[in-house]
Amino acid sequence: MREIVTEKKLREMQPKMRAADVGGPTPQVPDEYLSKVLKLIPAEVVSLYIALAGIIVVGGQAVNGEALFWFIFVVCLIGTPLYLMKITKVGDLLQLGISTIAFVVWVFALGGPFATVSWYQPIYGALLLPIFTFFVPMILPK
């Protein structure tokens, strides 16, 4: 299950679990910090972005790399919540929003299209990624 399990969600699920209980379901507990971190990182979308960015780099001077980096960034940005909703069945809007922002933070840390803007420095992404990853699970409700 990719959606983060909170105490509130467990309370909401209790009546449904009792109604469907035949052989005794495995009791669920709210996700701990590390589990939340892993569920908030859209690893599949980040991997897709890295693969597509690698293809652009291989294209070298023959392609407009700057435009293509922005294009794949936007495609993956739009694809992040769609993938999480449709494939991994995440329905919580807060989690969808945070995971989409996490994708942006990961791409920012990698450079990607942000490396083409004058103010970007790799140190910004290098600092932002661990800070974001450390704090973001703490803002989710229990």
C-alpha cells in the first residue's frame, strides 16, 4: 500500500475491515517516519525523469537540450499525481501534493532544466533535498 496510513485513516477503515473480516485481517498501524519518507518520494517518476534526461544528454548538440529538459520536467510533473492516483492508488490530496513537490525538489537537486536559469547553483539543490526529505514527513497528520 503506497498511501500513508494515519490513525485517522485507520479509524475510518475499522468499520469496513470488520464488515469484510472473515479470517481476521492483519491489524494495521500508522506509518512511522521512515515509511512516510519512502511513500512520499515518487521514485518511479524520478527514475523516469533520470532515464529521459540521460537520453537527452546522449543526443548532445544535435538536440535542443534546454527545451527538452523543460519538456520532460513538465511531463513528469503532470504525470506524478496521475501515476500515484491511478497506479499506486493514492487518494490523499495532501500526500499527492507533497509527492509532486518532492519530484520538483529531486529534479532541482539533479539540476535538470533548473541548471539553465542564471540564478541556479548546484549547492541550492544539494541543500534543499535533504532538508525537504527530513522535514516533510513531520507535517503530515498522525
